[in-house]
Amino acid sequence: MKKIKINYYDFLKTINPETHYFTQLLRTKYDVEISNEPDYIFYTVFGNKHHAFDGIRIFWTGEQMCPNFNVCDYAFGHSYLTFEDRYMRFPLWALGKGNIEKSLHRTEGMTDQQLLDRKFCCAVLGNGTQTDGARPKMLELLEQYKTVDYGGKYHNTVGHIYPPSEKVGFQRNYKFSIAFENTYCSGYTMEKLIDSFASQHIPLYYGNPRVAEEFNPKAFINAHDFNSLEDMMTYVKKVDQDDELYLKMMREPVFQPGALDRVSDEKVLAFLSHIFDQPYEQARRRFYSKPYTDTDIYRLKQRDVNDILKAYVQRKIEKILPRKKKIK
């Protein structure tokens, strides 16, 4: 096995590099070392430490942000992009391998009557805000019709805050759940929809207007199929009150043909293998040489300013005392 030295920069502190999806996948083909002196890094949006790293940078994010190819050599993201050998579309929902498997067997272990004899709707939310206001408006419409139970930090009404590991189990007690993304954005499909499918009920979705290219529109209620949220709510009531229609939707396959193949482990490994199999000195793709930062002044409070300054100073030092290039 070829040995590769990698690390993860600017992820949340809860990340374990040894068990991360990319590490586990790479170890099926390479001798992977998590190193403090890596040759390659995976980085994301929660900091700026990556600016001080002069090796091969691989960007990934589940947030509604496009990769900056002046800063990264390669990237994964949600956007529908084609950029030579530098990009692969890999939205956040594709990381939920366990819930994807559960979604393939959405009605398994439950009778028709058990599917019907559940409470109306739930919402597991960290906060009640949303950039364009669609989610709070939909919740208001739902609450005018029937009770909505809240199992997250926001507006908790069930007496227990369900963490991600317990979310699916909680949501199984309901016929519907809110699966509204934080914003309207093409390609931006996070974990919410796949979590709802795994919970064996019908998601109420809003976010990616192209979501039906990956998920069967007959299996969920998609806000993008209606002229307004009021029209969507009218259809929710219809499905809730028509048992045959509800069960028909529940029996529909969740994924569109080919959707899982496009984000399979094999496709991800093939993309990464192209990076790691080529000679190291040929793997670099970014060409912007100035001390470039992808943080604008309006986001500085959300980022680590020290990392920006550290990267800037380090590059100034290297300009005066350049480091010896590594020979691979």
C-alpha cells in the first residue's frame, strides 16, 4: 500500500480524524497516517488554519457555500459544478450511510395500521431561524391545523432534547416531519431529508429546488411542487386525511434511479485516488500565489482571526526564508 500523510483542518472540534469517512475510505486502498506534518489536508469552513498549509488542499463542506478554487486544489460540495478533475458533487446527505440503508426499507417492520396510528408531525430543530423565513411560516401553518411536537433545542415541547443519534427513533412516532433546509439553494440537500426517510414517515421538504433529481417526488411532499406554502399545507391535510394516499406515498421508493451510484463509496474513492495516485509534485492545481484569504469582513466574528494573521505572517517569513521543497 502507498503511504499517504493527511490531516483535517478547520473542522468542528468533535471530529475524530481516525474515524472520519474519508480516512476510513482511503484506508481500503492506502496506508494512511494522520500526521502533524501532512502532505495533504481536508479542510472546511470553520476556521482559516488551511491558509498556512502549502501542501495539497482538499475542500469539503455541507454548508451552503461554493468551493473557492483559488484556495483549494480539489473540492467536494453540494453545487452542480463541472471543473476538470478538481470537483465532485457530494452533498451532506450522502454521508448518512446508515440512514440511507434504512431509507431503502422505509416501511419494514411496520404494518399499515401502525404507520397510520401515529401522531401528526414533529420538528427537531436547533433554532427557529431561517434565512428566508419559509420554515417558521410552514410551522405556523401546521400548528393551525394540528399539534406539532418539537424534539430539538428550539421550542422543545416533549421534555427531552433529542441529539442526532436519537433523532430517527423519536421521529418514528410521527406521520410527518419538517425537513426544511436553512435556506433555498440549488443542490443544498443536507441530512434532514434522509433522516426523515429513515424515520419511516413522509418528510415535508424545502431547500434544494432540484431535489427531485435525486429523491423520488412521489415519496415526500416538496414545497417546490407548489405555488405557495399555503398550497403545500392544503396537500399535507389531504394526505393526512386520506389513508390510502398516505400509504401509497410510503410505499414509493425513496431514491431516483442512479442517485446512490453518483455518490457511492466507489465514486468517492475513485475521485480521491486520482489525487493520491499521481506524483505529489503534479497534484497541485491552485495557481493563486498571493496571501489569499476567503474570509470577508462581515464573517470575521464567526472565524478564527488568529489563523488569518498566522497564515499571513508565515507566508511573509517564507518569502524571506523559503522552505526547502519536499522531494517525493
